[in-house]
Amino acid sequence: MKITVSINLGGYAFNIDEDAYGELKRYLRELELHFAGEESSSEILSDIEARMSELFRARLSAYRQVITMEDVRYAVSVLGRPEDFSEEGSNSGKQRDSSSGYHRMYRDPDRRIIGGVCAGIGAYWSLDPWIVRIIFIALILAGGLGIIIYLILYVAIPEARTTSQKIEMKGDPVNIKNITDAVRDEFDRVRKNMKL
Amino acid sequence: MDLVNTKAQMRKGILEYCILSVISRGSSYSSDIINELKKAEVIVVEGTLYPLLTRLKNSGLLSYRWEESQQGPPRKYYELTAKGRNYLADLDRSWDELVESVSMLRAK
């Protein structure tokens, strides 16, 4: 026996297994983060949800009324994960690299001293890594808080391994929107990473 | 150089052109557009299409209307706008030029 959850997806009501619901929610959240910098992100998401509901409906019948993990995995494989479509999707990649929503925070392995956290933050906001390092050193001297923050960021921020990640790492020049976007994005990402 | 990457770049470059061509044959439902593009092996995952459709719509090349459906909630049908038709005609010309240039180079 399993507990089911009822959801509204693309205007349709579905009963979905609890574990499948968790998976679906994670996937939709991933898409939401991916499209966060896009002009009409909510429209894209609702189009995708409508398509998912179509895929689900095609798999249900009078004898099969509940969405399972398998159905969610199937729908995800048909629609693809964000990394699949940034590989396929038109020249959008280039447009998005220069748009404020698309750059991400990574640890910079090329300029690191310890874990590349300060270098990565510096690359993200076009600051000299030493400015960030001095702030961290000051925080450490002021009572050790810097060490804890550094460790959390080290765990939460992935290392830039591929070239495209290294391009994403370097963002636009500093402006208020970039900073608020980045803070919000990173907050979401940290929360997500903590859960996993 | 990486063959897979070069091929992917080529396909990327023509994806918008392919989408506009499919829609130019009459108003189309997104799942039908997807099926055509998949059959032609231009896309692999469906998620690629949705942001592109929205971007094409935002730049005024496409418009859509809602149509009732017997199988479920209303569906979005996409159409080319006048601007979209001109844009596509331009792309048709440059595609022909490209094909010509490449075949000229290959024939030498």
C-alpha cells in the first residue's frame, strides 16, 4: 500500500504516488531554476506542465489510475533535463550567457587557494578574488564565522569543471539586479543542496 | 575538435528555421510540432522546444490562439505572423545560399 497525493497539472487532476510526487516536484523545481532568467519563464513552465499532463494521461486508463515513479521517469526522459536542452536549444545558449539570469556561481579551480570559493565569488561579481578573501579573513578574525560560511559555500557551490561552466561562472558587471538575482538563486540552490 | 559537438552546433543553428518551417504549413499544436521535429531528428528531448516557441512568440514571429480540445483542456495553436513569414522567407533564401556555397566548395 502507498499513500497518494492529488495534484493539478496543466488543468488536470491526477493522483500520484508520494515518492513519484517528490521526484516530479524536484524536476519542476529544476526547470524553474533553469528558466529563472527567461522573460516568460512562467509561460514556458506552464507549457511544459501541460505537455506532462498529456503524457501522463496517455499512460493512464480505467485500470491504471495512479501516476507512479515509472511514469514520472518516462515523462522526464521525454522532456529532458535542463542540461539536455541547453545543449540542443538554438543559439539561445549564447544569448543567455550574457543575460543576467544565466551565470551561476561556481568554485573556480584555476584561481583557487583553498577550495576556489573566493575566486568563484570574485568571478561571479567581477571582483578581484582578494577582495573576497580579505572579507573572509576579516570574518574569521572577527570570531570564526568566516570558516563556517566558507565550509557551507564549499559544499553548496559546485566546482566549474567544463568550459561552459567556466563561462557561466563569469557574469555581467556588477549591478543591483545581478546581485539580487544571484543572492536569490544561491539561496534556492543552497536550500536544494541541503535537502538532497 | 569534437564531431558530436560540431554536429550539435549545426543542428542548433537551424532549429529555429525548422520550427518556423513546420508552423508555416498551417496553425500547429506544440505536440505535433514536436513529433515532426523528432521524426526529422532535429531535436531529441521535447523540453528544447518550449522556450524557443515562447521566445519566437515574444519577438513577434509567432502568435497563438487557444482551441478547445475533445481530449482535455484547451490547446495552444501556433501560427506565423506577417513578420514571421517575412523572416522565414529571408531564412529560406539564406538556407539556399548556404547549401549552394557548401556544395560549390565540396565540388571543387
